[in-house]
Amino acid sequence: MRALVRETRLSPDTFVYPLFVRHGQGVRDEIASMPGNFHFSPDTLVEEVGAAREDGVRAILLFGLPEEKDPQGSEAWSEDGAVQTAVRQIKTAYDDVLVMTDVCLCEYTDHGHCGVVEGNEIRNDPTLELLASTALSHARAGADVVAPSDMMDGRVAAIRDALDGEQHNDIVILSYAAKYASAFYGPFRTAAQSAPQFGDRRSYQMDPANADEALREVALDLDEGADMVMVKPALAYLDVIRRVKDCFEVPVAAYSVSGEFSMLAAAAQNSWLDHDRTMLEILTSIKRAGADVILTYHAREAARLLRG
């Protein structure tokens, strides 16, 4: 009876699996801050994507780690970058897997910020061209969706203009429209080696106390050409997910971030929480709040449980 009248249903079709790729061959190194997640080289990443596909997860989001970092983050738009190489190999192996790519500079810059730094200031406008170049390189490699996560003003318009200028009109932009300056990103920053080397990101990421601002940010990105919008993190911002869903007739994604994943992993390792029940309860809450798409490091294990 409970199943018959259930209002909110999870499905692997709505999951996106975030993955980390770096240069090399045969690399599968576990990330200490995120147990069960790995740094992959392109070849082992293709194997992981295939395994996820068998579990029923057919959408992924790629983050790249460069061989070298510099002030501009120039490997972000290299045609031979880890992400670009991985996209080509995944698309060759599995043409039915939806490939999303994170568009940002923080993993690639030696200062760890998401934009160009002059003095000790992050410069918005000079960053836009670099983000557009990065998105273009991902599109050329075969990405289906580019996802700018930098929170620079005007970056969606810059990316849309660049994509359309090279006839990549069908590439979807999933904007990290409401990305908060959150404490929940810690394990990810260790995994992506992207912690800021000075200051923090509060000058360009959102104040966790603000919800009305999220609606303004979403509206601006949609006006600039975003096709989908994201709220990040998910669990502490369920109210924002609901407000965005109620206000805009577009697909809404929510990112269940590394801190959410690692808190549950630590609690389960200490037998403080039932891992699987808690995981599905968290994901259900995100879906119930209004998310059409859930980006989660639990994608494979949740899919297996849902499949039975």
C-alpha cells in the first residue's frame, strides 16, 4: 500500500554521477576524503562509466585535474586536457551516455580561485573569455552539456555566444546558478586539489543566509541562455530548490555535494547511521523538494538499491 500511494519516486534516470579524471594510464586512486570515489585516468574512467551504465546510471559530470597549474588555468581549455581526452574516449565507447563537463578554473589555477586574479582580487570580466574557451574545448571533444560553476557574472552569455559562434547550438548549458559559499565543499576541494591559496570565495559565491538572491541569480542565468539551473549544495538548501522549482518552468538540478557524502560515509563507518536507508532518505528529500536532476556521488549504489 505504501508503494502504491507513494508521492515521490527516485529513479536512476534522474541521477548524474560526478567523476574525477587526471592524466595517465591505469590510474584508480581512492580519494581519502571521499571513500569509494577515485581519481581515474581516461582509460579506467571509461571502465567506471561502463560499470555505472550497467547499474542504470547514464549521465556523468567530469572534473579534471591538470598536469601543471598556472595563474590562468590554461590547461582548462587544452584540447589534450584530461577532461577533453576523457570525453572523446567515453563517447567512442558509449554513445548513449550523457556527458556533462564542469566549466571552471579553480582546479587548474595555481591560486585555486575560479577566476583571473589581479593583485588579491578576482576579476570577473577577464575570466569570461577563459571560461568560454574552456566550454568550447569540451564541446569540440563531444560533451553534451557544459556546466559553468564559477559564479562569475555574465559567464552564461559568454559561453552561449561562443558555442553558437562555432555552431554548437545543441550543446546544453547547465548553470550552477545558485551556488553557495558553503562549508560542505571541503572533501571535494581535497579531491580536486582546488582549495584557494588565499582568502575565500565569498566574493563570488552566494551568502548561505540568502534565498531571494538565488531567484535573482537564476533569472539572470536564464535570461543569458541557460537551459537548466542548479542549486548547490542540496541538503542544506532544500527550501531554495523548492522556490526555484516553483518560480521557473525549467529543469532544476541539485548537487548533493562532497560534504554530504562524506558525513554519511563517516557516520556509517562508525555504525551511527544505517548507510543505505539514510542515503535513500536524503536523495528522496532532494527529489521531494523539487529537483528534476540529482548530482550525487551515491549514484551507482543508489541505482543498484532501487533496481533491487
